[in-house]
Amino acid sequence: MTPQLDANGRLRHLLTLEGLSRDHLVALLDRAQAFVDGEAGRSLAGTAVCTLFFEPSTRTRLSFQRAAQRLGADVLNFDASTSSTTKGETALDTLKNIEAMGVRGFVVRHSEDGGVAALAAQAQPETALVNAGDGRSAHPTQGLLDMLTLRQAKGADFSGLKVLVVGDIRHSRVARSDLQALRTLGVGQLRACGPQSLLPDDTTLAGCEVVQDFDEALEGVDAVMMLRLQRERMAQGLVSSLDDYHRGYGLTAARLRRAAPDAVVMHPGPMNRGVEIDGDVADGPQSLVLRQVANGVAARMAVLEALLAPAAGPQYG
């Protein structure tokens, strides 16, 4: 039994997509789609949710706040830069103090790998934590919203799809969660592409066909999942220059023509335009970037409901 599941196999926390069953993923995606389709939800009325972010965020923080509000929750917004953490208070003490105020739900972003799981291990039994991104390890709700977006575009059966993940996979928690979800949902073919210096040396790429040449990797794929070049997490020298990176691994309109004619383009944001993706592609007809953002609210509603209002949330099995 994994720490994020209770004795009955229901979600207690959402820390990673690794190890979650296909039934869990599909149930969450189905519930998220119901919210996209307009189903109202006030299942968290009277419940307090705190966005506990120790790293900067735009899309993730705001969409969690919007998701909690749509479910009727009371939302507290924690900003590390203006909090007592600047005076030396630990993340655990911060969590415990906010728990003492009656807060049951925490959405946590942390700079350290495993940082959210460490907090979850010390939380009260009635407290639920959602990993909103920890170090390079996991970003499970981004993985869910990406799968929701891909499912809307290509259908629920992933077995015939060829999906390409491109760029700074070594430093990307998004890539890890996306790859875990794609494998669990039975994608037909997974390809990975990026400079050798930005490919991981662990099991992240298990089951992937690694293609070094970007033009070759694009041939015939149904979805291109671009990744941000995460300069804040990498050592100097891993990329010779941004211009060189764009020449080798930047997605241009000309390059995109190598993919299937109805291929879709995804990017978790924030985008470095002119580095990993050109503006005319990011804003073009094959781009699902803004749909990903919109779907983030629904996917996070499904997760918060499953954790904090299990009777109203998705059923598994």
C-alpha cells in the first residue's frame, strides 16, 4: 500500500502518479471532464484549503485557487516571501501552525525532491496534501491535466498514439508525471528527444524510444509535448547557448510539418518563446497550450474533491 492511498485504496494524498492504477487515473479524468462539461460542484463548502507554495508559480497556484473556490472551499494563500519562513520557520512548522487553524487541505509546492511527501508523513490523519510540484520529482496534477487535454483531442484510447516528449527531461517534474501517466494509460509509442546532457540517467525514460535528432523524432507523431528549458535547476554548461538549443530542439512551424497532419502541440508553461517553441506554433491552430491551462482548473477540482470530499468524488475499481 503506497502512502498516498488509505487502507481502502482511496486517495489520502496525491504525491505522484507513479504507482497509481489506471482505474484511479481514469476516474479522476472522468470527473474532471464532468467539470469541464459544466457540472457544478459545491462539495467543499465549509472546508479550508491552503495553497502552500515555497516556489514561484502562476498557472498552478491560480488554478488551484480557482478550483477550490468553484468547489465552495475557503481558500488561504500562503506566500513564502512574506511569511515567517523568511525568519527561519521550517516548512513543517508552517504546516503544523496552519493545520492548528482548522485547515484540512494543503496544496504544496516545494523546491526539494520528496519535500511534499515528507510533509505528508507528518500531517494529521484528517489532513490531505496535493503535490503541486516538488524539485524534479513530480507534478501529478500537471500530468492529469495534460492527459485530460490529450484525451479530449485524441480520444480515450491511447493505444494507437505516438507521443513525443522533447527537451529538458532531466530537470522536468512535468515530464516524469506525464511519462508515468502515459505508460499507465497504455500509450502506443513513447518517444523522447533532447540533448544528451538534458536526458535523465535514471528510469524516467523506461519504455521510451530515445531519438537524439529532433527532426527524426517528429516523424509521424500524434502529439508533441514540449518542455521548458529549466535554467534555474541546471548546472552551467549543459546547454552551450539558447540559440544553439533552439537550432537543435526548438519547435518551429517547418519542423512541425514532419509530425502527423493532425498532430497537437502541448507545453506546460511558462514558455520561453523562441527557445523551445516559436510563437507561431505556440499560438497556432495545432496548439493546445491554453486548453491545458483551462483544463487545469477541472483536473484540480477532481483531485481536491477526491481527497477532501471522498463521498462526492470519483469512484475507483
